[in-house]
Amino acid sequence: MEIPFTKKNIFSFLLVVVFYLLIREYVFYSTTVTKPPEILEEMISIKKAQLIESMYVKPQYVHHDKTNKPNHCVDSYDLDPKKPAAASMSKIVLLGNERKLFELGEKITVRMTLSDGNGKAKSVGGDQVRVWMVEPAKKANSAGYVIDHGNGTYTGHLKALWVGSPVIKSAIAITCEGIGVRNHALKVPGKLRGLVGVFKSVNITEETDCAPSLNFKGEFCNFTAENFGLPWFCARPKNLKLLCHDWVKVRGIYKFFYTGQEKAIMKGHILLKPDIKINVTTKGKELHVSPPPVACNRIPNIETWSLRSPVGFFFQGKWLSTYCTSTIEHSVAAYTKCLQNHRIQIMGDSTSRQWLMFLQKMLHFHSLYKFRQHRPMVTVQKTHNITMSWFTHGYPFLHPGFSNNKAFSKPPHVYLDKLPKGCNDIIIVNLYLHFNQYNPDILQRQAHALVKSVKSLLKRSPNVTIAFKGFHAFRDDRLFLDDYWASVYELIIKREFASIQDKVIYLDCWDITVCTENVGYHNSKQIDKEMVHNAFSHICR
């Protein structure tokens, strides 16, 4: 039977279609499509059915680092090319030892005096200055710590850790003015673009900017609830046929818009001259200082959060701790025994994924899935009942040059909340590189959520082992990623974890990368090997 197409029928049909689209829009998006508020400092309310509470935390971070630099650098924005400290105009001198002869274990002090591009002595501090010691013939390296006196002078403190003829080196890692440019960039909408969201419906596709804060204009989709309570927004597609729920993927674009002047100010990691060569002797037969007799796995967790450089040193290519003795061999048998009948869950960025890949190759694990960039990895060793997994730390996570399904990006606290009562998992978490182009309070929010879930997990499963992988030094000449933020993030993490530092291990990765003059943000296989062994020295009982 044919239905005649009268004007009345056509009108009724169109009315039904319009009504359907309106209902679809209301049901799915009335709570997520929003016009940008004037201020994003209010609580982000989440429906109880979706999440119990918001994970938003009022920013409390203070820009401060291991050099005790003042805060004036953060708020400065000066592009005068001659104003930053210039390594060629600055100097380093050894204090209190004209003979340059030291006994094994003796303290070493150097003074760095910085001058600007005109040769004028700096009268304020804030530059990030580093100091370390090397002796290539012995494959020996160690890092020191630096005190900023706030007047353009810095004191570096090292220790004679091996017998030989090491060379003391120092560098202006990041100038005060460079710090100002970095912080200024965070305040300029669109200056740093890391991610776009891919919206798709039938044959229509569109990409829009996405971020954990509102740094774009116009209407936006609020995916905070979908992001497990952590703020996440995408600009709404211009094509009206694409709605918020059509968001399916994210893609990293790695775009930043620094001017030539800004790039020149941001350049760092410039060595001070001259290097200082010293001699270290001993009355005994020791070749290097010995670590204390206490085993690393017996060190109270809380002590790992307050270690001062040098926390260790390389000698003959092997990393030796200065505060504890490793009681686990670097061998397949020892690592396998430690991990037997455990699940190891590693959550973070690709630098932590490298740890899993190192262990997978060393211990002959079998991968359950074909490796695909930034997607979850699960490997098993059935003989000893070991499962080892890696997951991203969720947004912001910059997938380089390709689109990745949004289902693969969940914050660590989501995985922890799913762990059952009485489990004995080994958990390693890191948060670092992918937060570089966002305000530090973004990392703080995620850390706050993480700590809450850690507390809950420890209450129901007291036999879990939890470690936080600390921040490493590197030099990225592209200026997109920067180890300047390590000192800012470290302060945030230590404050957020303050109430549970006695239950969580902090794995210091700073000294090992400073003293080796690490370049890439992805560490070398040798450094990863030593980092993993240091982690196991604390984790394995």
C-alpha cells in the first residue's frame, strides 16, 4: 500500500525530525555545551551519578626549585637580549682549596658569579644554575646542589666520591628572563597548542582545540565529567551537524608560537668556563666512597622524599647510591623473584613506558597486544605468574602526529580505584612532560586526585607497593618540552603527597640525569637500566 506524500504528511515528517534533533541535543549536551565563563576559578560541579565530587583544586603552587630562586623571574617579561646572564661573561671559582687536592669523601665548594651580556654583574638571582663533576676515563659522574644567594652569585656544593682527577663543570641551565618568557607564554591564549579533538559523525569530521583549561574563544564542550572529574574542554565544532558527543579521538599537534626574540632569551644549558680540574686521593685502598650499610629496601619511605644531592654517582658506568646499599642483583633471576606472583602497573608518559619495555626485553615477557604508540601495553610472564602493564596518565597527553582513541586516556586514580581489596600490586606513577605547556595547577589537580585514590587503595589493600617516579633533567633545543618545570612540579608533588610520604617511595631521577648531561627527554638505555635497578632496590623485599 502506498502512502500519498501530501503537504500535511511532509510537514509532519519534518516536525518529527526537528523534534528528534532538539531532544538529542538536550539529552546529550545541555549540560556540556557552555559559553565560556568570565572566571574559571569556581568549583566544577559534577553530577552525583557521574562522579562524587569535583577534583578541582585552587592553585596553591609556589614557583621554587632546588636553587632556591626568588619568584620575581616568574612575573618578568623582558626581551632585552643583553639582560640575561651570559655564560661567556660569568665565571666559576673553587673556594677554600688553592691546591685543588681533596681527600676521598671531602666536601667541595665552588662559587658561580653571573654577569649579563654587557659584562655587568647580575644583582639579583633567579637563574637556574647547575653543577656536577665528571671523569670520563673512570666512567664516573656525580651531581651537586646549588644555593642561590639572590644577588647574582651562587654556591655549588659537591663531594669527592671517587679517587682520581675529576673535572667540575657548571652551566646556566635557564636564565631568570627565560623563566619569565616560559611563564608569560602560559598566559597567552593560543601561544602553546598541544592537542586537538577529533569530532566525527557519519562522513563529517572536524578538529578543534582541546585543553584542561579554557584557552580558546566561543562555545565549548565540557568533558570534565567524562574525564573523571578532571577539567577537560574542547572548542565546539563549527559544523552544526557535529555535536559534543561526536568527539572520538585526540591528536597531538605540538605547535608553539615563540618569537625569535623569545627563543633567544629561552636558550640555556650554556657551560661556564673554565672547567675546574681537581685531584682526589685516599690513604686507604678504596676507589670510591662506600654507601651506608642499610639496605635500600629498609630505608623508610619518608626519607626518600627529602634526599639532597648527591643521591648517588656513577663509577665504572654503574650507579651507586650514597644513602643506602642495593641488596638486589641486576639479573633476570633476581628481578623475576621480586616480581613473582605480582601485577606491576606503570602509569605515566613514554619515559615510564621505557621502563616497561626495558623489563619486557630483559625478562622475556610476552606482549598480549601488538605495540601501538601511546596505547595500553600488557605483557605477561606465565611461568612466574607476572603481569606488567603500562597506561598513559590521561589528559593532557600529547599523541605526536596521530589520532588516538579517547578511551585510552584515563588518569591514574581511575586505575587505582578499580584495584580489588587485598591485592599486592606494584604501582609506579609519573606525571611530567605532557604538562609542560599548561599551568602547573593542571598537574596539581591530577596529583590531588591521585593522592586521594592512593589513600583509599592503601586502606583496602595495605600490601600494595606504590612509587612515584621523580623528574629528570634534559635539554630539548626545540623548546617545546623543558626541564625547568621539574622543580615546580617536584614542589607540587611533595606537597600533595605530604600526608602519605611514609607509605609511598619517591624515586629521585634528577642527579643521574644532571651529572650525565642528559640531552633527550627520552633517557638513554643505560640511564633507564640504572633507574630501574634503583627502583627495584627500594621495591624488592
